[in-house]
Amino acid sequence: MPRLFLGTGWGFPVAAGADGRIAEAAYDESVRQAIWIILGTAKGERLMRPDFGCGIHDLVFERNTATTAGKVSEAVRDALLAHEPRIDLLDVRVEAKEGGSVMEIAVDFQVRATNNAFNLVFPFYLEQGAGR
């Protein structure tokens, strides 16, 4: 019965299901969607929870270097450890893609209630500023 602890909730993005009701995400899928929301939310974006989110958005104009990749990895680890207690974070890898304008963030995690292991890849787009 460990799935009872994971629960169900509205899916992300919020959309109507085939029956016309709001589509739901359940169990391991709700955890995956919660991680996506954490990584996609900038700190300070939610007025009532200014600490919620991930600090990667502060790095959007940085150069695509190993130093930036390290900062991204650290920000992702900090955010997931702070905001997603249903997982054990196994690994975070950051790799440059598409000519240096995108970093792929690979997150390996295990859902504590089920011991199921998953991998989520989140694209992080670096903007090209003037003179970069």
C-alpha cells in the first residue's frame, strides 16, 4: 500500500481529461510532475512562497562553461532536497547541447514509497546576451 502515500492531484499542465474533468496525475507520475514544477519555477516567482523553486533561473545569462554547469547542478540539488521529500536524489548531471545554448539537466531519483527509480531530463536554455 505504499502508493497511498503518494496520492493523486491535478496533472501538470492543467488540462481536461477525456471525460471533461481536470486530468489527474497519480503516484510516481505526480512525483515526476512535481520535480518538473520545482525546476521550472524561479525562486521568488510565487509570492506566498518566495523560497519555492530552483535557482537555475538566476544563471540564464551565464556562459555555457563547466563552472556554470556546476552551479546549475548545485541549484538543482538544493531545490529538490528542499522541496521534494518523496524522493531520494541519486544523481544530477548537466550536459551542454545545441551549440552551447542549452544545458540538459538529467536528474536520477528514486521514489521512497515504491523504490522505483526514474530519470528526468529538463532542458535549461541559456540566453545569448550581447558580447557573449
